Amino acid sequence: MKILPVSEWTFYKYRFQLGYGFLALVVALYILLFSGLIPPGLSTTETQSLITSTDLKLNELPTAIVDLPYHLLQKASVELLGVTPFGVRLPSMLFGILTAIFTALVLRRWMPSNVALISSLLMLTSGWFIGTARLGAPFITIAFFSALVLLSATYISQQTKHWKRWKVVLAFTAALSLYSPFMIYLFAAAIIASFAQPHLRYLIRRSSKFHLTLGTLIFALTLVPLGWGLYRDISQIWTLVAIPQDLPGPVQFFQNLVQAASNFVNPFNISFGEFVTPLVSLAAALFLVAGIVRILRDFHAIRTYLLLIWAALLIPIMGFNPNNLTVLMIPSFIVIAIGVQPIISYWYKIFPLNPYARVFGLIPLSLLLLTVIQFNDQRYTFGMLYSESAQQTFNSDLFLAQNELSKMPEDQLVFVVVPEIDKKLYQIEASNRPNTTVVNPAEVNLQNGKWIIAESQINSVATLPAPVATSVLVNDNATEALRFRVFDR
């Protein structure tokens, strides 16, 4: 009986399809599973995003246009699924899954399939990416639009199948991305690279006037709400360009750059808040350095022009935003992948062309990848569940009160007493339930009914509804676990 060579085995022929299928499954599971428990509650940024989304009025052009596409999707998600962790975070998780797909496709077009797959597994299972995709705030849209704009531009520059249709996608995506902070810098980098790189200049000269006119029209129409919002409130431009109105002095600016670098790569700066720092592991940092060296040597490539111009625009902006480095995610992933490429190429050169040796050579590489993936998962999961800083960052009080409200009859009069700063958040949930009123301690006017009073406001209420609470609401924290007292009157 004839023995087939390894290259004819079914699993070997479809190794890359199986690899990308495994990548999609892992990323989807990491992003979607236990979204109500990890992170444990809502952060201040998530709360503000939820309030902004629910305040949108669909019957008029919005004036709050920063991250408008995200807030529209979050508003629809909350109206469909309610004010739940999954409902609040579903838009981010969807954007995260799409970002993973687009990033993997960009890497697949820019480098060999084996390097693209391995790099994608390393980076799309990192705590930086997964944590951003599981946060109910618009940070992930920066990575999403960066990946989609790069993918569209790549298909156009390489003139792949249906590349002319991708011109329409690029025009629409580029315009939509300008609603997100930082994205103006990718747009500027692409424009500069288009005029600086000879091949891109050639493609622009060859473009038909019809396609240029159509793209310009789509771009302009998509920006109408943006223009209206800036006309009504021009101060939003500072948020979009990610520059504060009160500029820091030179010393503070330099300190911010140092802090940004520490948050990005310092292995001794370990913290668990909205983001897990350092954002990039030590091994990934070494690949990043190798990638920077490689792109500097290959300075004629289109990707080098874009990455260098993009970095030149972004790095100074980090001096204004040392705690929000999401804009560096996609360019960092690409540079890391470029640094991985020579390592993988050398690994394959170690083994002869004999396919059997290559298969066995993949075994230790696969074990290494699985170990890194498991480490990324445990670092993020256990850090978010058990670190003190994560417990201080995320607050589950809203869901404790929500769970208590769900046990009461709808005709029951309920009064929820919370701090003034949290009043608007609780009113979102109260608006979906009749006979429920949210007040601050100064607005308490004792009436018969159920009273849910935040523990932090007990001493601020002049007269309690009853001398003793009928029940208490607690969370899982080791300290300050008592969050609400429930009174009958």
C-alpha cells in the first residue's frame, strides 16, 4: 500500500484554514464568555459611555458626535438587552471580534501565512486586546477603524480581486473613523504616505475621476453629522484630536511620555484597572524592537512609510494621553509581527525540507503558543477577579440594586437613594420600571413603599424610613461589602 507524504494529508493541506478557525474560536470565546463577571461591574468610563448612549435622541441630528457610531450601537444594545453587563458590553465585543478578523487579514496580506497566523495568535489573545474588547466603552473602536482602514487600503494598493469596491469601503470607513479620537492621525499619515510613496502616487494618478468623485461624495455625506456636531459644540474637536485644552508644561509633558512608556512595556509596572499594564509583555517588547529594526532597514516598502509617519504623529500625542494607548494597538501588533517573521523563518531553516521533520518541528512551537495563550488568559482573568485595584475600578452596585428590584412587584412603590453623581445612571434602570423613583439624600420625602438606600448615603439621610432595615445587599469584596440597606415603610 502506498504511503502518502505528509504534504498530502488532509489536515496538513488545510493547516492554515484550521489555524485561522482555531484563532477565531479562541478569540470569540475569550471575548464573549463570562462578560457579566469579568470585569466585575462597571467602571467610571463604562458608566459615562452608557449615559451618553442612552441620552441620544434618534429623531434629530446629535450634537454629541465623539464616538457616535459606538454610542448608537450601544443604545440599541441596551434597549434590546437591558442595562446588563452583556447589554452594555456587547458593542465592544462585536467590534473586538471584527477587529480580530480585520487584523488577521491585514497580517495575512503583509507577510507569509505562517508568520501571520502565529503573530495573530500571540497578539489577539493578549490581555491588552481582550481587555479592551470586553470593556463597555468606545476604546475598541480606535483599533477597529485602524484595522479596517488598513485592510481596505491594502486591498486597493495590492489591487486584489474586487479592489475597486474596496475604494467605497475605504471612503466610508475613513469618514466614519473620524468620529473617534486619535483617528485623524491615521488619516493624516495615510495622506502623507500617499504623496510620499511612489507606488501610491502611481495608483492615485491612475484612479478614474468617477471613482474619486464617488469616494469624495461618500466621504462628505458620512461627515455631515460630524460637521453639525462641531458647529454646535466646537470644543469637541479637542477630544477628537486627543489634545487637552489646558496643555501641560514641558516637564509634565515629558513625565507623561515616561508614564506612557511605562504603561506600555515596563514589566515592573503591574496594575489591573480598566487596562492591564504593562500592555505589552517582555517577549512582545523584544519582538517590537526587532520589528522596528527591520522596518528601518526596509524603508522603501509602503508599510514602512505608513508606520513611520503614523508613529511620528502618534508618539507626541501620548504626552497628552499617557493612560489611553489604544491607538498604539494595531501599529504595535503589526511591528511585532514584522519582528516575529525572521524568527519563524529561521525556525523553519533549522529543519531540512523533509516534510516529516517540519511537522515534528512544529510540535514545540505549538506548545509554546498554547503556553503563551494560557498565560495571557490567566493573567487577565485572575487579575480582574481577585486584584484589589480591579475591585476598586469596577463597581457592581447598579446590578445589586437591579437584582433587588427584579424581585419586587411592578406596582410596588420603590425609592432608590444614591449619591447625586450616580443619580443619572440609576435613572436609566428606573425608566424601564414603573413606580420607581431615584433620588439623592437631599430629595428624600418619606412615603410608604420600599426604600433601597446606598450604604454610603445612610448618614446623609435626615430620617430613615424605618428604624431597622429588612434586608441588606452585599457584594463579594473582602472589605466594604455592604452596599445597600432595604427598608419597608
